[in-house]
Amino acid sequence: MLHPTSQRFSLIAALAMTAVIGCGASLARAADVIRFGAPLPLTGPLAPEALKQQQGYDLWAEQANKAGGISVGGKKYQVEIVYVDYQSNTPRAVQAAEQMITQDNVNFLFGAFGSGAAKAASTVSEKYKVPTLAATASSSQVYDQGYKYLFGTFTPNDTLTTPLTEIIRKQAPDVKKVAILARNDLFPLAIAQEMDKSAKANGLEVVYFEKYAIGTLDHSATLSQIKSLAPQWIFITGYTNDLLLVRKQMVDQEIKASVVTMIAGPAYQDFIEAAGQSAENLTSASWWHPAERYDGKDIFGSTENFVKLFRDKYHSEPDYGQASAAVCGALFQLAIERAGSLDHDKVRDELAKLDVVTFFGPVKFGANGQINSLDPPVFQIQGAKPVVLFPPVIKQGELKLGVN
Amino acid sequence: MLTAQLLINALVLGCLYACIAIGFSLVWGVLNVINLIHGSFIVLGAYLAFGLYQWLAIPPWYAWVVAAPLFFIVGYGLQRLLLNRVITAPVLVTLTLTFGLDLILNNAMIYAFKADYRKLTLRPPLGSLSLFGVVVPVDRLIATGLALALTGVLYWLLRRSRVGRAIVAVRLDRDAAVLMGVNVKSIYATAFGLGAALAGCAGVLMALIFPISALTSSSYLGKAFVVCVLGGLGSVSGALAGGLLLALVEGIGSATIGPSHATTLSFALLIVFLIVRPQGLLGRKGFE
């Protein structure tokens, strides 16, 4: 029988041994892992969008690891995504990006959510020369900073409004007056301003253009005013909550128009379900749509396969945010495999050179880092389902007029 | 015609605001507790109505029967077990406590129901009434009726019932009420329970009108706060007066200087009231 002291000693020795072995194992693991940093607003007002983006990253990581990992010069590396919650607070997004690079030793970065935070955080990744892919930044102000290490998978905002206006001009000649109502927020306001420009360029009269404050609980006064101007096209921007509320109040006030466009709500399945009958014939545009049919060279392959994998994992329909996040992962994988190295500059150069079809669409980045190869789809809700109207290659139906 | 429509809009919206604020006003006025969990109670009430309609096909007007006692019990328990322990502490302590409780409830709701927006859509929908070109949605008319009814019931309760008179007595002079044999702890819990029940009922109604998500709780709380300051604390009809004033200012502001400045205008009004008339429109001195 062992003496109590030696018993204690052997216990400590065993613990120490385990710790050493454990450390060794984790060191060995760390060497075979590529770490991707993803600063996201996982709590706070932007949480719903961030959680979706996280689903996209996770799906890619899962698929990449299932296939054995990313192959770099004949050696397979597992994918690990490091998340930091910046609580919907942009200055914290910048800190989070810096912390990931300097303390968590991530190899590559995903951009923060939306244009504003992605732009702010990109200064850090540029400083440390870490290639960064922004999944949800569309405003050109993000890309005109002359940065070399920042790339993004959303085309500029006007690529959404211009095709839409052209379709309406051609197929709804009675549309003469447009009313625009925008959420006073970076992206919703920017897209409304593009709409204003493209309406005027197409000879339409903009009879109303106003912004509403973030968190507005009631739109009745605004809508009464719009109704009194009798526009044939009503264009409203905001997020799911705002647009559901506006749509409900439009029905309440019996506002009818030939065309009603809402960006970005109808791109989300939860909007269509919540709006029910009132979603019928709403038009919208987004950067990607599950109805697209691309045969990609990335890990997901075809759009159908991506949609299927997404449905199997999350039991819901993917939207453009989730798809964009997943394609960012897939693009990193392509660039790293082509570079055959984890060297920042080599991977950066491969990203800049990319000219490839993915499940998300053709991907090629312009000199400023923003994608310039996509034709964002225009669609309409018909029979509680989104029907693609543009581009012609994936067109599923004709524009229907009249929103009651 | 537009002016008439704007006025009607403001009138029904004002009653909606009164519904949101009435429980908040009661708790603030009686207990001197700024109850930050109020907004989350409203959202929880909305989820309750949504669930009852979606899965048991119970329409919202019956959901009140479930919501009122349920929320009363929750509120009563919360006050009895937690808030009563710090009720005599400075107002910042109760503020912090309800802030913490709100964080817990709000995040629990996000965890349980996810952050997706839901909408209670009645089949068939209630629709709108149209008279001489002025349109009024029926669900908002119901809200107007409910706001008036709740104000009436609360007024009656505080003036005529034994419990109500005890609540008023505690509010006027806590120590004297104790000497008269009033069980102060129980009265506090009753008042808080009433506040919670009013929030739950308001939530059931909001489910008909607004999209439902835990993320909207701060909007409700913000409105309740402004309405109480404008209308005045310690007065039952204050919530109604404050709600109407706020809706009118927002409506006129939105139509004249644009919707993005309507909120600015309402908060400017709030500051003016705090400086010029801190007791609010119908409040009594000493409760500001």
C-alpha cells in the first residue's frame, strides 16, 4: 500500500503528465489547422443577421473538414473558425479583428457584418497584411480605400436597382410616379439613393423620398402622406422587422400600387412566412437566390447541392447572407489550395487572380477588391414563393402587376 | 382629407401607446420602481398570443383571459421574492435589478424563440373601416377600446376597491399605511403583479399589430418611458393623455418635417416637459 504522501505525489505526477501530453497533442493539432477569424455581432440588434452569417461559415467549415480539410502542398489542414462577438458595436469590431490577429493567431480573416463595420475593421487587417474576405459589404466606400488585402462578394448597390428599374420601365408603362421610403441606416439608405438615381435616369418622377428613424414603431402618418400622392411604384428599404410593419400598415390603410418593392425583407424566408398573403407580388432584389443554377468549381459544386446541404443542416432555406458567407470560405479554400501555401501574400495574389464559377455565381474581383462578375437576381413573391425575373439565364416567370 | 386621416391615425396610435405605458406608469407611480423588464413582458405577452393562436387556434381576445392571471402571478412572485428585498434602497438599485432581470428574460426569449420575426395573422384578417375616405384599421380600434377600458378599470380599482385604496394609501404615505395595518409587502407585490398583467395584456394586443421579436422590447420600453413623463406619474389617466400627446406630435412631425425627425421631435418635447412641467400633463406634484 502506498503512503498517503506518495499517493498524492503520484496523483500530481499523473496530472502533470496528462497536462504535458495534452499540450503536446494540442500543439500537434494547432500545426495542422488553419484558423479563420470571424468578428460578428452575435448579440445586439444585428444578431439575427450575424447568426445567419455564422451558419454560412459553419456549413463551409463542416464540409471542408468532412472532405479531409484544405490541401496545402500535398498536406491536409483542418479548418477552424474563431468567432468573436463584437456586440453590434463597430469600434469593438475593430478591436476584435486586432485581437484575432495578434492574440488568437488566425491565418485569415472574414470581414465584419455590413458595410460600416467591414470598412472599419479592414484597416486592421490591412495593417497586418492579413487577406480578408467580406461577405456582406456592398457599399463602394468600403473598397475605394486603396486596400490590397480586402475582397468582397457583394456587387455595388446600383447593380440591384438598375435592372429592377429597367424591368419595370419595360413591362409596366403606366408607372410614372415613385415614392421612396428608406430606413436611416447605411445600407438601406444607400440603396434608396441608388433607386432615386436610377428612377430619375429612367424618366420616372420621384414624388416622395424620406427616411425613417431606426426603431420606428409606427408608419401611419408617413403612409397616409404617400397614399395621398398616389404613386404607382412604392419602394421601401429596411430590415425584416421594419418591412413587416410597413407592409401591415399599408394593408391597414388600403394602399394599393402597381409595383411595391421591398429591400431586403422578401429575400428572407421568415419575412415571406410572417407577411403571408400580403407578401404576394412584392418585388425585390438580392445578391444571390436559391433558385439560381450554377455549376461551380468550389467545394459545394452546384447551387442545388449547396441548398440541399444547407437544408439538411439547418432545416431552412438559405438566403443571400448565408450563401455569401459560405462562398467566402470556399473562395479562401480555392485560393489557399492554388497558392499551395499559407503565406499571406501568396494567398492574397491568388484571391486577386480568381476567375472561377462557384455555386454563388461567377467570381472575379475588380482592382479595388469588390466582385464585379455577378448579376444580382431580381425576383417577385408569387404564390408565397420567390420567382426570379432577372437575369434571363435563370428567369422563372414574368412580372405580375398590382399589389393590394 | 389628409389632415383628418392624420388626426385619426394619431388618435388610435395614442391609445396604443397608452396600452403600452399604463402598467409601467402604475409601477413607477406606486413603487417608485422604473421597471425595465416591462418591454420584455409585453413581448412575452405577444409570444403567448402568437402561440395560443398558432397551435390551439385561440384568438387573441380569449388570450387575455390566460395572459392577465399568468402575468399577475409572475409579477407578484417577482416582487415578493426579489424586488421587495431592495425596494427601500435608492432608485438606482431597483433600476439595476430590473435591468438585469430584463437581460435574462430577453436573452432567454431569443434563445427559446430565436431572433426571427413572427407575425400573428388572423384568418380572415380584421381589415379596416372606411368612412368618407378616412381609413381606420379594426385591430387599432380594438386597441383604442382596450386602452379606454383598462384606464377605466384601473381607475375604478384604485378608487373603489379595498386593494386599490390600500395601494393609493401606500403611495401617499408608506409609514402611515403600515400604522393603519396595511400589509405593505403584499400591496407592493399586488401593484407589481397588476403592472405585469397590464403589460401581458398589452402584449397580446401588440401581437395583432406589430411583428413579434424579443428585439422589439426596447422600443416598447422607450415609448412607455416617454408617455409616462409626458402624461405624468401617479395619475391613471396620465398614460392616456401622454400617449395621445406623443402620437399627435409624432404624426404632425412626420408629416411636416419628415419621418426621420419625428422621434427627435418627441424627445425634444420630453426634455421641455422635464424642464417646464416635470409632473407631466396630469401628474401630481411630488410624483415626478
